Amino acid sequence: MPASRYHVWMANLGPSEKLLRDFQSGLIGWGEFNRRYRKELFESGTVDQRNSTIKNHGQKFTLRLLQTLSKRTTLTLLCHCAEAEPHCHRHVLRKILEGKV
């Protein structure tokens, strides 16, 4: 998607590259992906060493920021997955932001 179609790309809220590859290749199922993705979002440390391309910085801060913003305005979560895809990290992220997890 061209950058002109969105305001902010927060790559640090996506799953690690390895986790995403493991799920997409069928090495792990949705339940295991869901569990490990949540763990990644809330783990300590300033840099996620598992990602060679995208370095995750400050996930906890970013989550708190988005939770605050979501109380004031509409947030739209995007992903390369089809919108109707039920097994996408954005659904897990939405539940976390809504405080349902």
C-alpha cells in the first residue's frame, strides 16, 4: 500500500519475521502463533534481536499510546492479509487495544 494511503506505519507492533514465517509455512498453528505474538508484544528489552529487517522498539509504549488514542478517535489496523482473514495478528492486536485480553 502506498504511504499516501495511511498516516503511520508502526512495524514494531507486527509479529517477528520468524514467527510470521513459521505460521505462514504451517510449522505452527493459530493458537501457538497467537500465544507467541502476545508474548513478543509484552516482553522486556529495548530491541528485538530476532528481526533482521524491522527492529522492534518500545512495543509497550506504543500499545499504551494507541489505547489512549483509540479512546479519542478511530484507529484502523492494516495488514497485508486479506481483510476477511480470521488468522491475522491485527485481530489479536485489536483485542489487546480494546482491553479484551
